[in-house]
Amino acid sequence: MGGSSKQQKQSSTQTSSPPAWAMPLFRQGAKDAQNFYQSGQGGNVYQGQRVADLSRETQSGLQGLQQALSGFGNNALQSRLGQPTAAQSNLADMASGSYLQQGNPYYRERLNEAANEMAAKVNSQMSGAGRYGSGANSNILAKNTAAMMVNGLNTDYDRAMQNMLAANGQIDSANQGALNSAGNYLRNWSGAAEAQMQGGRVVDDNAQDKLAAAQQKWEEEDNKGWRRLGYLQDAAKGLAGNYGTQTSKSSTSMSDRNNPWNMVGSLGGLTRKSDRRAKENIIPAGCKNGFPLYEFNYKGEKQRWRGVMAQDVLRLKPEAVTIDAGDGLYCVDYGQLGFEPQKLAEFLDRAKTEG
């Protein structure tokens, strides 16, 4: 058996316009938009100050920290040490070790006096013995004098060494105390500078917030007209609902070798296009499951079918009927009827002949 295929193109256009009462709102919006654009309103560049200057508090705190880093600490240390006193000079002289070489002149003078007293005593004793000026006198005098001087000089050296070490310790302790004092002074001073900078940051943040608020206010003023226009357009569109023009096109291939599924297009499933308006050469063919049956062919097709008419199903079982959004014809869900349309072996030419 031969067959034929044919392309059917369908086009639907839906156009909706805003309600009459909304049209003046849209016209006014278009007019305002043109005026705003031509006047240069909106979208301009803010020319005001955007970054706040550092406050005096912050600048003062930064200056203080810079001074500390550039050697202010050394100056503070010198001011803490001050000019050396007489006691400090004596300690420095003793700590230098000069007494280890030259000895203590006061002690040396006292030692010489003691040696002279000892010599006079020896000479007196030797004179009383009648041996003054003798060799024995000289020998005893020399030994006693030498022993006294050696012991005295050793004692002087040991004392000078102990004094030197003690003087160095006292100087080191004094210097460490001065360093600690200067360090505490600098820490306190730096802490004051940092506290000043923290207060300055509060002032700076406040100044920056003011600049940002001024810029925002300027931008709001610059775009005020456009913003109000947006309110008007949103209100008009929201109240008027969706509108516009939509056009859809579809093509359906109908072939005598295809079953009715392809005639339905996008509906698919068990739904067949069964509208009487899409059929011709309709002949009653009994009933099935309480639904009248007919033999027919679709308009423009030769293949014959046995099935229902959607108009009958709409009366008997309306939930099984839908409407094709493309052409508005009725479609039947045969799955709800309990059977399917039957494709006959007959074609339109034979049916006409028998008729």
C-alpha cells in the first residue's frame, strides 16, 4: 500500500496592549526619560573629595613615632644621664686603673712618713747601743725599710685593684639604671603617641564617613529624576499586567505511515487530536466502552481511522479532553477511554468508491 506525506505549518500570534488608563503613564515616562537624558541628569561623575585628610591627632602621633625612630631615644638617654658629677668623675678615675700604676699618692706619703719614723727609731736604738752608723745599723735599717715599703706597696696595689673593680661595678649599675630610666621614658612617650594615633583614627573614620555620606547624597540627588521615573514605570507595568506581542510557528508532518501520535505534536502522551473539525468523510462505526465510534480520515490525508470524536467525549468524559494551544482543536486522551484509535487498511479513494 502506498502513502503520502505532507507538511502543515501553523502560526499563531497573540497581541496584548496596555489598558487605556495606563497609556498616559507610559507616554509621560517616555517624555520624562528624553528630558532627563538631554538635560544631562544622572550618571555624572562626583567631583567632591572622596578621601578624608589625616586629623591633627593622627599627624601628631605619627610625628612622635618618627622622632623616636630617628634617634630621639639617644637624645632622651643623654638627657637622663646628664653631666657627670664629681663623684662620677672620681669613680671614672678609679675605674680607669691609673692607681694600679702610680698608686695612691696619699697612701704613699703616709707610707714614707711611717718609714722615716721606723728609721729614726732604729737609729735611736743603735745609737743607745753605741753602734750608730755601723754596718749593722745600716743593714737593719735597710731590711726594715724594704720590708715596710714592699708590704705597704702590695697593700696599696690590692686596695687599688679592689677599688677599680668596685668603681666599674658602680658605673655599670648607674649606666644600666640610666638606660632603664630612658627606656621607660621612651616607652611611656611612645605609648602616649600611639594612644594619640588611636584617637586620631576615630576622628579620621568619622571624617571619611561624612565624605561618603556627602557623595551618596550627591549621587541620589543626581539620579533623583531617573529613580522617580523608575517608580512610575514599575507602577504602570505592575498594574497593567503583562502585555506585548508573541508569535509562535510550528510544522507538523502527517503521513499515512504514521499513527495519530504525530498528529498531536507537542501534546504527546496518549492524547490524540480528535476534533471533528480536523476530520472528513466521517461514518458512524458503532460504540466501544460507551463512546460512539466513527471511521474517518484527517483533512488532507488518505489514511482511514476508527476512533471517537472529541465533541462526544467532551459530553461524556470531559476530563479526557484538552485543547491544542497551537490551533485550538480538541484532543482526546485515549488512555482514559480504555482503548486506542484503530488504523484501518482502507484509504480515502476506496472509501469514496464504496460510498
